[in-house]
Amino acid sequence: MLVVDDQEINRDVLGVILEDDYEVIYAENGREALSQIETHLEDLSLVMLDLIMPVMNGFEVLETMKSDERMREIPVIVLTAEKSAELKALQMGASDFITKPFDQHEVIVARVTRIIELNEGKHLISAAEHDKLTELYSRNFFFEYANRLYTYHPELHLDAVSLNIEQFHSINAINGREFGNEVLRIIGGEIRAFLAETEGIAGRFDGDRFAIYCVGQPDYGALHDRFQRKVDGISPNVSIRLRMGVKPYAEGMDPVTLFDCARTACNMVRGDYQHPVKIYNDEMRTRELLDRRLVNDLHTAVENRQLKVYFQPKYDIQCDPPRLSSAEALIRWVHPELGMISPGSFIPLLEGNGLISVVDNYVWEEAARQIAEWKKKYGMTLPVSVNLSRADVFGLGLVEKLKKLITDQGLEYRDLKLEVTESAYTDNAKLLMDVITALRELGFQIEMDDFGSGYSSLNMLSSMPIDVLKIDMKFIRNLEKSETDRRLVDLIIDIAKYLRVTVVAEGVETKEQLEFLKNEGCDLVQGYYFSRPVPPEEFEKLIVRELQTERR
Ligand code: C2E
Ligand code: CA
Ligand code: CA
């Protein structure tokens, strides 16, 4: 399906709503849309078309489509904010319309499905039974056969397994479509090999979603590993992760419902690399509904400024008294109905679907603006660190975007520090290094976040382009109790000294922890001991206090 809208946020929102069920491509204006339609004449099921756009508007697209024999049959849903435009669009041949701001996403999905089904009814006879790429069943046939198995062979007790590729869209974007197809082919091949050994059928739909309807397996972890191993063998430079959701056979539950649950379970894996297989339970449904709501509400949250940037200070503890040295910007979502939502419950969700960049860009802008404001007001520069997520680093145009922020606000590159979590370094090491190196060459400082939680080897660490090492909080939490953690922290600090990088401890809550870190030579400390993350007005009090201390 093709989504045409000049506003990025609209494309993103529709993408998130529809990407579960359809393969979605995008265009920013009418001209781009027509060229996308040209290239996808064979497999385009639907066009969702904004009417008012620069370069070429939606009416012109409709006109061209309806006068071109090859495009005439492709249904169009128009996206519009005005009643008057709806009627005109329908007269020009649009099949339906969706009003902006967008309705409940269930409504959108239902309208889209209905239009596609209506239109495909005409073509059903010619529809392919098999997906050409993987030789697995296409959606309609998969469910057709699954229903037959369910009805005529109830004794088989088949389980529903949903298999999915983490962030397939980025894999495609970074490595190209042909590479993405190769990944799909290889997974398809291994699923067929698996089915040759056991009873069951499989299909692929919506791009990277595989459905396997098979007799109960004793160990789904092992099955996942089997597919994962195949994928690991594709390229040493690209890390591809599979996630799996399982809904075991339940009496009286038809395949569609069963696969719905399996898919929900699969969605719950999201970024939890340690547990890539989840078995469905009812809480997942509740969680999924909440997740959908958050994704749905994000658009409004950005518009209505419900997202707030908080700041948490970092203190230099080798000074006496400790000196305020910098801060970390942390996002908060003040939801009008759900109250304050902590990033832990929406960041991983948004990381899974790429929307995180919307939030991150907002935080970076706010942070940069704030640094400039404080610089002007207090005559001192307080560097602020912002968090970068994988999607930012592996997405396009990061360097330019950050560069522009700095110039627009008249800052120095070292004023805005960038935190990248350790585990990102192991994902696509080569690409990450290139991006980070480019950022450092400009003058940005890079902090490796959550150090100790990932798997960087010492060997890798020495060649990594970083300026700061942030010790993972879990080591600090148990300092008093655990001799091992004390030794590890000691070791990490030594490594940092050896590498000549600054070392930061976060999550420091007690005087004892502080004393220990100070004695071991840790440079900076962040944590409730000094302050929780606070809104900017509050943070200013810390700046004022700092300035008074210095005068003494
Ligand atoms: P993080 O980057 O490791 O951030 C540190 C987290 O530890 C923050 O949680 C902070 O409030 C918390 N913390 C600080 N001091 C203490 C302490 O003494 N004790 C305890 N128990 N906790 C402490 P928060 O704000 O809930 O953020 C959680 C995570 O969400 C962050 O972990 C980061 O990974 C992510 N995050 C937050 N804001 C953003 C953002 O703007 N963009 C992205 N991509 N991720 C963000
Ligand atoms: Ca951080
Ligand atoms: Ca951290």
C-alpha cells in the first residue's frame, strides 16, 4: 500500500497503524506518488492519498490515475480535513475517505481492509496461492487451509507460531531490498525444511511476518534458535534478530483467533533480546491495547506539548564540594488521562516501530534550546547529554540533523553530548562506528551508556570511538552488598583510566556508594543522591546554587 502525505508525522502514524498488516511504501507529494505507482503497478493494493500537498496535489494524482488504464483499477482512499474536498474526491473516483486528524486506528484498519477486499474480490481468481519469494502460502490461502485443517483434523491440536524480524524496515533501508528479500527467502526455506519433518503449514504476509500452524513442539526456544542460526549465517556485518510468539492449541479456538494471539505474543518480544520467544497470556492483550493507545496518542502528545524534557545533574565528585558539571536530558510524557508515563513504558515500544526518532528529535531540540538559554542567562555553559536510540544512529541524516541543531542555537559541538547504549555497538558495529566517527570528527562527545550490560569485548572497546564510559546502574545498586560488583566497578574505572576516557556512575543513591566511587577515582556521578531528573525551572535552582558556591 502506498501512503502519500507531505507531513512526516502523518506518514509515520499511518505506517505504524498499517505496517502490522500491510507492506507500506511512502511518497511525500503527488509527483513522487505517481512514480511509486508506476514502479509498483503489479503489487499495489491501495493508495492512501493526501489532497493538499506541495509540488503536485492529490486531485491531480487522482485525475492522472483515473485516466491511465494501468492505474485505474487501484483503489484510492483520500485523507482530508475538509468535508467539501471529500465529495469532490469521491466524484473523481476515490473509493473512500479518512478524515484528519486520524480516527481510532481500528476504524482506519477496517476501512482499508474493506476497500482492499472489495477490490480484490475482482482479482481473486488470479491471486497466487504461493508467495513467490518464499514459496509459502499467501495470506488468504494460508487461512483457507488452516481452517480446513482445524475443521477436518481436530485431532492434530495445532499451535499457532508467529515469527517476525526485528526492525525489518531498517534492515531493508540500510542493506537494500535485495538483501531483505534474501533474508526472507532463507527463513522461508528453513520453515519449509522444518515442516518437512513435522505436521503443519506456513504462510508469509505483510512483508516479514511468518505464520506457522504446526503440531505442538516440545521446545520453541530451540525452534527459534534453529531459524536464528540460519539468519546469523547470512552476513557477518549485519545483525538480524528474529522474534517468536506462540499461542498453543486451545479447544474451540479457530486459526484466525489463535494467530491473533500468537502475533500479540510476538509483538511483546520487542527489543527483549534475551527472551526472543514469548508464549501468549491474557495480560499481553491488555498491554497491547495500552501500547496501541500510546502509539495512537503520540501524534497529539507532540502537538499538544505533553512531552516534557527533564534534566538530571551530573556532579564532578573529585572536587570538594562536588561541582555541577553537566546534565542528562530525559523524556517524560504527561498524558491527560493516563498521567505521568515513564519512558520505560513507551521508549521500547517506539524503538520497535521507528517512531522513537520523532521523540528524540524533539528532545534534542529542547535540550539544545535549553543549553543556549542557560548560557545566555547565567554566562556559563552546562553541557547536556541526550540519548540516541538505534533507529536514530542507523537512520538517515543524523549527522546533518545534529549539526544543524548546534549551528541554529549558536552552540559548540561539545555542549551537546550524545549517549549511545552499549548494546547498539554490537548490532551493526561497522555502520555504527562510521556514524559515531563522523560525529566525533565534528566535535561531538560520545558517551557509551549502560556499560557492562552489553557484550563489548575489551578488545573491541580499545578501538571504539568514545569519550565517556557510563557504568550500568545495576553494578551501583549492589555495591554495598556485593563484593563482585565492587570489584567490577573498580575494574571498569581502571579500564576507563587506561583508555583515557571520563567515567560516569549513574543510579547513585547513597553516601556510601558515593564515597566508594570517589575513592576508586570515578569522575562524575549522576543519581538520586544529588537529584532526581527535574523540570528545567527546578534545574535552574541547582545552577544558581552552584554559582553561589563558586563565588565563596
Ligand atoms: P538511561 O539513559 O540509562 O537513563 C537513566 C535512568 O535512570 C533514568 O530513568 C533516570 O531517571 C534513572 N535514574 C537516575 N538516577 C537514579 C537513581 O539514583 N536511582 C534509580 N533507581 N534510578 C535513577 P528514566 O528517566 O525512567 O529513563 C529510562 C530510560 O529511558 C533511559 O535510561 C533511556 O534509555 C530511556 N530514555 C529516556 N529518555 C529518552 C529519550 O529522550 N530518548 C531515548 N531514546 N531514550 C530515552
Ligand atoms: Ca542515558
Ligand atoms: Ca544508562
